[in-house]
Amino acid sequence: MIEKDIERVFFSEEELQKRICQLGEQITADYEDKNPLIVGVLKGSFVFMADLTRRINTYCEVDFMAVSSYGNGTSTTGAVSIRKDLSYDVEGRHVIIIEDILDSGVTLSYLKSYIENRRPASIKICTLLDKPARRRANITPDYVGFICPDAFIVGYGLDYAERYRNLPYIGVLKPEIYA
């Protein structure tokens, strides 16, 4: 039913899982014996984070933050709000922020600074998708699943107005849906 709103599949379920396995191996190697705190940025990262953490083969802990600068629109408002803060103290911890997509960078730049003020041992960013064409903030991810062209995409946790997160792939949303 919801597939009728998708113009084309951009990243298949198989492509996503293959790349997530690779990212999990890389993070495992980089954080062996460091017990990182994996911080998912809700809501979009929940699917990616669940699959990724199952591919990290070292001790880690999980937490979530809810941060927004988009509301129900298709572009950032520029005003970042924290709707749910961390449950753990990050001082002295190795933190990996998990994001579904790094687009304008406004939200993630704010979030990184916010966490840095709590004095973690290190802070890295892992994003499933990097869309550098729309970057407004000076921020670079440490781990990237895929480089994404400038298209309005949904699925695998990414939404438009809280819809389409449950698609098992990432697809381009037909323009008439959000126009």
C-alpha cells in the first residue's frame, strides 16, 4: 500500500544490511575494550541503530536522545530542540552518535557540541546516509554508510510526517506526496 508513494528504491534491504555489517566490523575494531556509549538520535535512527548494534562485537551501552530541527517539514527550521536527553553520564566515556541521515548538519552540529560540553573521552558520529549537497553546518561524520544525492528519501527509519519509517529499504518519495 505505501509502496505506491515511492518513486524508486534507492538502497535495497540487502545493500543496507551488507554495509551495516561492514560498519559494525569497523566500530568493533575501533572500540574493542572501550565500552562505548551508543547514542541513537530518535526517531529516525532506531532501525539503523538496532541493526548496527547487533553487528558490534564488543561491550557497549545504548542510550537515546530526541532532537529536532525539522518538525513535520522537509527542511530544517534552524532551531534545535532537545525533547529527550541522555540517561547516562558521558563524562570520560567514548560516545558514538548514531544518526539516520546527515543532511544540513544543523541538528547534529548542535548535538555534538551539547555532548562535548559534558566532557566525554571521545565523540564520533556514525550516519547511515550522508547528504553533503545540503550541508549548512561544518560537520563531518566519522562513519558513513552511503553518500546520498539530494533527493527526498524515506524508509528504514526515515520519515515524512511520521510515515514510511517501516519500509525495509530506502526509497525516493514521489514529489506529489510532499509538495
